[in-house]
Amino acid sequence: MSNQQQQTAICKKQQQQQPKHDDKHQNLIRFSLSLTFSALLNLILIVSFFLNMSMNPKHDQLTWSRKASEEAEAVSSLSCSGHGVAHLDGLVLDGGLPVCECDACYTGLDCSQFVPYCLIDVDNGNPFFLEPFWRQNAENSAVMMAGWYRMGYEFADGSLESKQLEKAIRMLHDTVGNAITKGRYIVFGTGSTQLFNAAVYAFSSKDSGSTTAKVVASVPYYPVYKSQTDLFVSRKYKFDGETMSWINQSEDSTNFIEFVTSPNNPDGQLKDVILGGKNVKHIHDLAYYWPHFSPIPIQLDEDLMLFTLSKLTGHCGTRLGWAIVKEESVYKRMMYYIDQTTYGVSRETQLRTLKLLNVVLQGNGRELFDFGYNVMRSRWERLSKLFSLSKRFSLQDLTQNNCTFFHKELRSVTPAYAWIKCENDEDKDCYSVLWDEANIKGKAGHDFGSESRYVRLSLISNRQDFDLLVRRLEGLISQEMKGVCEPSNYEGAFGNLTT
Ligand SMILES: Cc1ncc(COP(=O)(O)O)c(C=O)c1O
């Protein structure tokens, strides 16, 4: 091959090789482009994931609970015009939306219509005054339950009572200082109502030949002591009236079971036992012995003490009460009663109670009591100012006391109920006087074993209901005062009414 030919062959080869080199270059560019793109994409995904996580940390992890939370939030966001509330298990409209349950004196689908001169029903003991506290603590107090939550009869240790809840209850009593729990047994009941009879049964004699125990209470007493004991009357026990009527006979061989309620329902008085002697057993109902209803002068250490979630946190619908019991034999008989009647308190109830008590215990354990005390104090102040102008109606007289929980301070009076007396001779039936003249439905004095000259009004309703009650009472007292009272006094008493 000539030089010329050789040169041409090399050039051809180089020309053939040239495109291969270009391909390699282009591939390199393509590869780096896709690498950059993929890195960018990953970066965007990672940034958006972390952004999402930081804004809503749990959302992407929720599985079975998400739908339930969304449902619950949707229902609770219904406003009901600020005069009612909707619940997931309430009645539903055709569209599937729950119906608003209206406060007293409001009606309509969204509770927006006021009903003038409606009936003010203060016969009940629903503690709705604490609802704003639970709305403020919505996140911490909510409970979520899976479909398979505790389906069995017992807890893993074979017991019917949550150890965690028991621990929280003991801790709460230690914090408040209202009852000693160390070395004591605890029995849960479906409300303290179930524990009344469990305690009466446990205190009545095991011996079939013994006399029937007399169950007694001091007038005015919480009506269920009598109605429940009458319902379950047996050869072992029966309700036998007012404690005072047995004062001289408690030393003989008759067995007595005395209910002692402190602070008392209906009149808010701190009470002590009346009967003494070896044949007398005491059931101390301490439903209201909490700092929002009462000063706590001492830490009690009685043989059998009853407490209830109903008046502590306001959740009476949850139905949980507990007994603190000193003697093992009494504890065992109470547990037997619970086994035979309901086989323990619903696990759902125990879980909810635990959640609520953990909120009560948070911080220094004062928030709930501060909130409740301030509401009840301002209510009592308004009421006593109003009643101080009346000669026809009087309020119970309560004395202030030191409270160990609130740094041993002297505390205002904050009872759960007003125990009103009609002072005029002709007003023999105070319940009817309030109903007929003011459309107020209280609870009649004779329901508490007392004279009909008394009537009980609940002070633990929500703010609107309480304001309506005060307005109605204002009308009633202003009638009495017409022409008697100086206008300046009149304004002074009624000037603070907010609705
Ligand atoms: C003195 C007293 N004890 C017990 C109860 C009932 O409590 P529970 O809701 O736990 O059955 C009440 C309810 O009003 C009460 O006033």
C-alpha cells in the first residue's frame, strides 16, 4: 500500500471512530442529566416528607384510627349556635349528620331559637359547669379505642380492675389530701350508686340467724340511700329512717348501718357520724369532698369511704365510683357483690377514667380544682347577694373553713346545691312555689326526708342555665321587694347578671 493509500485508510478509520466517541460523550451527558434529575426529585420528596412530618407528625402513620378521629372531629365541630352540642351517638338527620342536642330554653335544628319563659330544670345533678375545662383540655382527654380493645372479661392478671387506674386514684387522693389510701383496698363500681348496696351487703351480718340491720341516714339525706335499700330489702337489712331517731338505741344489740354524707347533698354541710358503738358500721359518702365543692380540712381515714368520678371531673355518664376499704373481709364481700351483679366495671369506662384522671393529675394537680372552685365561688356569691334581699326565701348557712389542699387558706363556700327554705307560713310547699311563680323545677324537700318547706336547686349546670336560673330568681325576689327595697340596693344585687 502506498503512503497515499495508507493515509486515506487511517482517515477513514478515524472517521468511522469519530461517531463512537460522540456517542460516548452524549451518553455521559444523558447519564449526568438523569442523575441530577433523580437527585433533585429525591431531594424534593425528602423535603416535602419532612415538611409534612413537621406540620402533621402523626398523620402519615395513622391507620385504623384516622377515620374515627375524622368522624369525631367532624361532629365536635358542629357549632349548634353555641347553645347545644352534637355527639357521634346522637340522633342523626337524613343526611347522616348528628342532631344538635340543645341546652335548656333553646330549640331548633341548630339550637338557635330561644324559648321565652321556658321551664328551668334544676332538679338534676349534672355537673356541666366543668365542660369548659374539658374543652380546654380536649387533646389530652380524648380516648381512641380499637374494635378489638379488651374484648375479654378480665385484665391480663385475671382481675376486673385496671391497676393503672387504681394507681392514678391513689395518687390523686395523695395529691389532694382528702383520704388515706395507703394499705387500703379499692373496689370499683358502676357509679358509687352500685357501691351503696355493695357496702350495705358487706356490712350486714353473714350470720343468717342475726337481726335485720337498720340502714339509716340523717335528714336531709340523698334520696337513693332509701329508695335503693327499699328496692333490695332483705332479711339482712332494711332502711329504717332518720339516724337521729335511733340515737339512744345504738348501744343495744341491734346492728346499724349509717350513711354519712360530707359535704351533704342537698345542703352542703360537712357531716360527722351520729351513732356510735360496736354494732354500728358507717358508710362515708364523700362524693363532694373535693376542693371545688368543699374545703378539705382533714385527710379522712374511715373504714369505708365512697367517691365518684361523677362529681370529681363531672363525667357522671361514664359511671365510675370507687370505695376505699380498710378491712379485707369487707373488701372481699364487696368484690363478691360486684362479681355477682355486673362482673366488674366496663373496661371502656375504666380506660376513659384513667385518661381523665391523668389530666387532673397533670402539672401540680390544681388546674381542675382551681377552675371548678372559681366557678362555684362566683355562683354562690351571686346567689347569696340575691337572697340577702329576701325575707320570703332563705339559703342554707355555711361556714368557711381552712383547706389543706389550697395551702391551708380559708376558702369561700362553694356548695353544689342551694337548699332553699320558704320562710312564709303560707308557703308550705316550696317546690310548688318556685314552679308556679317562676317556672323553676327544683327537687322537693320531702324527697330528702325533709319538710316540704325546702327545695333543692342545682348550681352545677352550665353557665347559661345558671344565668337563666338567677334571672328567674331575680324576678321572684324583685316581686317581693316591690315598694320595700331602695332602688340602689336593688340594682346592686342584680347588676352583675350576664344574660
Ligand atoms: C351524695 C351523692 N352520692 C352519690 C351520688 C351518685 O354518684 P354516681 O354518679 O357515682 O352513682 C350522688 C349523685 O348525685 C350524690 O349526690
